[in-house]
Amino acid sequence: MGFNYFEWSSCRRKHGFCMSKPSRPEICALASFFIACAFLVSCTQPALSETAPVIESFKASPAVIAKDGSSTLSWVIEGATKVSLTGPGGFYRGEGQVDSIFLDPIPATTTFTLTATNSAGSVSATVTVTIGTPAAAAPPTISSFTAAPSSVSSGSSSTLSWSTAGAASVSISPGSFTSASASGSTSVSPTATTTYTLTATNSAGSVTSKATVTVAAQSLPVISSFAASPTSISSGSSSTLSWSTTGATSVAVTPGSFTSTSASGSTSVSPTTTTAYTLTATNSAGSVTAAASVTVTAATSSAPTISSFSASPASITSGSSSTLTWVTTGSTSVAITPGAFTSASASGSTSVSPTTTTTYTLTAKDASGSTTAAAKVTVGAASSGGTLSITTTSCPGGTQNTAYAGCTITATGGTPPYTFSVKSSDSYPTLPEGMSLDASTGEITAPIIGGQGCYTPQITVTDSTGKTATADVTFSLNGSNAYMSSVFPSTSIFHQRVDAATTNLPVDTSPAAPINSSDQSATIKAFFGCTGNSPWPDGIPGIEVPYNQPDVSVATTEYQSYFTSGPIPSYAPIEGTENQSGIGGDMHVLVYLEAEPGGGTNPALYEMWQGVPESSGNWSDSSNALWSNANSDAMTPQGNGTTDAAGLPVTPLLVNADEVIGTGTPSAPNGVVQHPIRFTVENMLNNWVWPATMSAGSGSCSGVPTQTMLSQSAPPSSCTNTGPAGEIYRLKASVATPSCAASSPQSAIIITAFRDYGIILADNGDTGGLIGTPDARWNDNDLECLQSLTLGDFEPVNVSSEMTSDDSQQVQ
């Protein structure tokens, strides 16, 4: 036989015999022949079938080679007891029904015959290895190379995506991006219009494709309105300058040094002469201006006017009280007779307790003269022995951070005089913060209303014989929370959209990210509003105080403390009111300190958990947190905690009625929510993701210590619980807006925020609890529409591409 060099793979497996290129090929070939013959007996098997064997495949790879090149013959046979391969250089015999032989060298075009045999007969197949020119390797192909979006504003990002075939590597220029993935994507942030070139390469060469990202120059801001109200004042009075802009990163009003980062807002001015004010709105593209004038007229010398002077109630029983209320213009002092009452307030009230019918005279004075008005209080005989009761069921409403118009609790029956008090218990709230009750007159007043929302405290009246009666009296108060939406700079993650349509932020596929499967069916529940079936204000309140609000001492009794004194007024609202201290409520106290005009001091955010006012005017809490410069993106330190379980600020993540209502009305709101809204589940994962800084939950993730930060870009492989603190979830694009939103305008605005800004996991609590501020303007029936959505309608968002560092809220 000839000396064609065979590598017998089945012999190699059984006996360890082969030489790929032996130094004595004639010996190897002869040895292979005799070994193959020796196998004839041992490799022959009893017949397994009454049908002839089947050769399923027999092929050469490659089938075309250069002279003295190599090829591998391989086959798959079914049902053979003997297999032989013959060719010009030798043969193979054995039972290898699935086998291969490597042939090297092959000097000429050769046809090989494969024969499969059993007791039923034999079948054969041939394959030819041809000497020729092998096909050259093909260069790769590029199926697609695109940019999405293809047009961005300066500083924004676009995603370059590619799909190739046969590429060993790809690169994108300009830049140094390379990848071994045949398909994939990467983000770019060009500052000018750029054409990117994708180069796909393999051993046969390279091919290229191009994609252009057009960068549109940012347009100038737009000033929608800039106006003064009133436009004409007398010397020494004030006017309010209000503005509304689009696209502005800062505004300034001159003359003066007023500046703001709020696109819309207002400021008060008190010019002494007629003044033309200029609003300058600025962004990176430049500035635009608008003007508004305030005309100042000299104060005229004329007697003051009395708008009203009245007694409420106008009829009382002997020993009871009536409230005299006045409103004047231009007065420097007022006096009421009979009696010695005087006041420097142009408007106000005082209580009187005449024993007989009395006509009171109000005298309002200024340098030019005086004016008078009268109010009569009719006094009837005191009742005795009748049923003692409180006839007042509700008091007038009001707005947080303004003076209260007043309310007088009226009682009948029993034996006057009466004594009034507010019941203190775990079942009823206190009076709204800032209000006080005159025990002898039943008059409720407040220089500044601190509370917000709907309160129903229980009032008790006691007559002179010791008999008592109670009544639940309601107070409905509007909040003043527009400031909450602008806490922290516009660069904060708390002010960034996360919807897939405009941001391309991907779903977070980390095993830690999804809301726990057991919580997916929970509905969204508004833990805020003006609930009619509960006496407590519903939600977490907050208050804005002036830059010069005095500091008081704050003693922290349990967890971390960032401040030991702060500008916490005695009238600061408490979540659930102070009466919840006996039942372990969260009792958050949130105080936002305004910036000093002219840039003296920064705005600051003070937050307390389980805040309790002391009789001394100081406060105590169980923990607190401070952001000393709310114009900064700085976060609290990782792992130190704040006043919630996620280590987040509470204030900027609350949905509030001011931002939802906007310039509309409660029944026809036109506002917008531009931040994620905090929500709770029963048990968060005991780890957190940016922008949280802490977690107090349950479960763990593989290879990651509990109570540490997880990476969204390099997630753990598995977790025993899901839902890390700080995870942002957006309403899936595939989830339709509930039909009830068409008749629930407040819910419709909030649902839009679910899509654009999402909800953020902030604390342990009732699963699906959405947290906002208390406010009399909330429509509880409207908010029930939110319950049409479940937590399963939301998906986690991977915001790791936005993160600059784990100690900053700032996005890239």
C-alpha cells in the first residue's frame, strides 16, 4: 500500500497509537494496517438489526485543499457492526459508527470510500478531496450601525448600536471605544455634530459604516410672563413681582440682588420711588429680559377707613363671650369702648364678655384724624339646667404660614360661665399647629398657621357646676408647599426624568432590583389627602421658614444626630400631630430654611423623626438629618442614615397639592410633578442603591455584605429578597392609563409623574403606600383612582449611567 499519512482517531482513543507526522511514515502506515487487521475479530459485533446499516453522513472538511494539504474525514453511521474506509493510501476497519480521520499530506485529488456492514448487508458512500485553490476567508459584514436619538441637545447622550456578522472585533471613532462583541451598544455625549465610524475587523480585513449624531444648539430661554401686583402702591407698601419662564437655569431681578434657580416664582419689593424692574432669564445659550414697573405714589393724608367691625356671636347668654373683629385701612391705632382696649394692628380681634346688652365703638386713628364704627352684643339671661352642648362643628379654613382669621367655640345649656379645653389623647389630634384656645372665651387664634391638612380635634366645655360636653370640630387647612419641588439643584437625580422614551435608561436587570414578587399585586394607595373618616391630618407635612428664623436647642435621644440646634419654630407641623407620640407614630418634622436675600446664607433642609416640642420652646427627636446647603448636590454620608430607612431626604420626594394644582383649582388642576415620589413596602432588601445611603430591611445578596451599597452596573448574582432602598421604578410604557383618570384630574397628573419620574423606594411600611403632604385641597375620591395600578405595573430603572459618585446626587 502507499504511504499516505493517516491519523486513526479510533485507534488513538482505544490504544494510544498515532503519529500525526511520523519520522518513519512507512512504519506508521504498516503498523496501522496490522493493527486494523488485528481488530477485525474483536471489533466485529453480533447483528443488532435485520436491516442494512445506514450512512447518515460522510464528509471531508475542507473538501478543497492545496497540494500536500490536510483534510479531516468524518462520518455518522447507524446500525453497522463493521466499518471500513478505503483509498489510495490505506484503509481503516473498526466499529466506529461516529468517527473521524485526519489525513496529512494529501498529494493529489483523492476519492475515499466508506463501507458500513452488518449481518443484513453493506452500504457504501464516497467523498472526494480535491486539490485546488481553497476559498479565501470573507471579511465581516455590518448589518446596521445607528444612533438613537440621532439629534440631541448639547450635553445630552445618544446610544450607538451595531450589528455585525463575522467580526472578531469592532471599534468606534472618534474615541477609543473597542469591543469583541459582534453586536452591542455604547453611549456617547458629543458637544458638536459628530459622524461616528464603526470598523468591523477579522482576519480577512475590515469594513466600516457611519452614523451621525446631530447636536442642536440650546435655544435661549423664554419668559412667559413677568408682572407686578399691584402695579401701583403708596410709599412704604409692597408689590409682588411674579415670573414664569421656560428653559431658564437661573433668573435675576434688578435693581437689587435677587436671584433664583426657579423657572417660575415670585418675590416682594418695596420701592420708595417709581421703579422699572428687569427680569433676566439665563441658560447656557444666553439671556433674555423682560420689564415690569411699580408706580409709587406719595402717601396721602386722610382719615383711616373702617372696612368692617362686627361681633360674633352677636347674641350671647350672660357670662358668655363674643369676638369683636375689625378691618381698617390706614390706621395707626384702634381703640374699643366701653373698656380700655387699644391696638396698633389695622386688623384684628378681641374677646368681650358683657353682662348686659352693650354697643361697642371702634375708633381708628392716624395723623390726619379718626373714624368710628359700632357693633352691638345682645346679652340674654343665662341658661340653667338645660343640656350642656357645644354647637360649633367646624371652624373656618386657612392657609399655612399665614395668620388665622379666628374661630370661637360656642356652648349652650348648663350653667355658665364655661371653660373650654382640647382633649389630649391617642384618638384625637391636637389643634392645628400654631393655634391656641382661650379657655375662658372659646376663641381659637393663630398668629401663624403651622399645620396643614384636615384636623378634627375634640373640644370639651365644662360649666360652672362641673358638667362637661364634647364636640368634634373640624379644621381644613391648605398647605404652602410649592418650595418642596425646587429643593436641591436641577442637576440632582431627584429632578431627572427616567422614562424610557426620552432618556433611554434601561430596565435594571439586577436580581436585587424587582419589587418582591409577593408585593407585585399590591395596589398604589395614597397615604395623603383630607380623609373624612379619620380625625388626623393625612400625610407628612413640612414648612418653610425665613432665613432669620431663630435656632432652638434640639436633643436627639436614639439614633444619629446631624444638628443639636436648628430653626425649628414652635408651630412647625408634626406628622400626625404631637398626640401620636403616645402611639409610636413617625412624627416627621420637616423644616426648609430660606436663603438669605443677596446670597448671605444658603438654604438648608432640617428633618426630624419623632419630633416632639418641649414646653421650653426647644425640641427633642429620635433622629435627625441636615442638608446645610440645599443648593448643593452633596448627600449625607453613606451608611449614616437620615430620618427614613433609605437614608434619603423626605421633603423633595413628597407629592404636594401646590405642584399638582399649579395655577389651576383643586377640581381643575394644571400642575406637574417633576420628581420621583417616595413609597413604601413591608420589607425592603437590606441593601441600597444610589441615590440612597442606607437600608433597614431583610434578606441579603451573594457576595455582598448586608447594609451596604449595591452596584447597578455590576450587580450581585442572586439575592434572598428584592427591592433595595433607593431603587426608582417607572410605570411601564405598556401599562395603559386607567380609565378613571379621565374624571380624576389630580390622579391623572400623578400618574403622568409615575411614567416620567417614577416612584422611589424610601421606607418600610404598608406595601404600595404612596407618600405626600396633608392638604385640604386634595380630593380623596379623585385620589382613589391611583388604586387602579399595582406595583406589578412598574419596572426598576438602571440609573447607574447617571451617577457621578456615591456621595453626590448630581447626574452626569
